[in-house]
Amino acid sequence: MTPRIPRSRPVPQCRPTEPGPQRSPTGRERGSATAELAVALPVVVLTLLLGVGALGAGMRLVALQDAVADAARILGRGDDAGGAGAAVARADPAAGFAVSRSDDLVCVTASAESRILGGIAVPIRATGCALDGGR
């Protein structure tokens, strides 16, 4: 038995379609992409600047936290407060610090202000404690 080969049907001819709306921007749509970009671009730039500023404030906080931990250890060993102040000033010269002692702990708290976009002040505060064994 020989296999049957299906008959092919004729391909229908495409008729030209009637003119409809064109896909290229005309009339009211012309320049709409430019207008959308003009609105969206400042928002994107502002968001990026806020993010970079927040990262800068976070980096400053980490440096200040490390400095107060060092300052607390310096004071815990019984060294003078000048060394502790120098440790904090190396991390942030504008930071103020305070020392508190309770029971067997010495704690150093430093605070500063970080600015985002040059105008938004964000207060940062770090505290570090160490055993007060140098007495």
C-alpha cells in the first residue's frame, strides 16, 4: 500500500487593507516620549542622589561606631580621655562625644550630623562600651 499524499490547497491571496491609523507618531503623539523623559529623568536623578547620600551617611555611621568602640577600649585600659577624643576625631572631626561609667563598663557615645543633598540633616549617633578594668 502506498502512502497517500494530501493535496495541497491553494494559498489565499491577501487583499490590500483599507487605510487605518498609522503607527508612526503624528499629531498629538509627536514628542510624547520627550515629555515623558523630561518628567521621569529628574525623579530618577533625585532618587539616585538620595541613595548616594544615604550610603554616605551609613558609611559615616559605621566609621563613627568603630571609633567609639576604640575610644571605649582606650578608656577601659585606663588611658586618658585625650586618646579617646583623638580616636573619635579621626573618624569624624565634627562629632561630639560623651563618656559614661557604670558598674564595670565605660561607654562612649558620639553624635554628629550627616547631610544628604546638602540640605537634609540626618543625625547619627553611635555608642560603644568596654569593660572598665584599668582602675
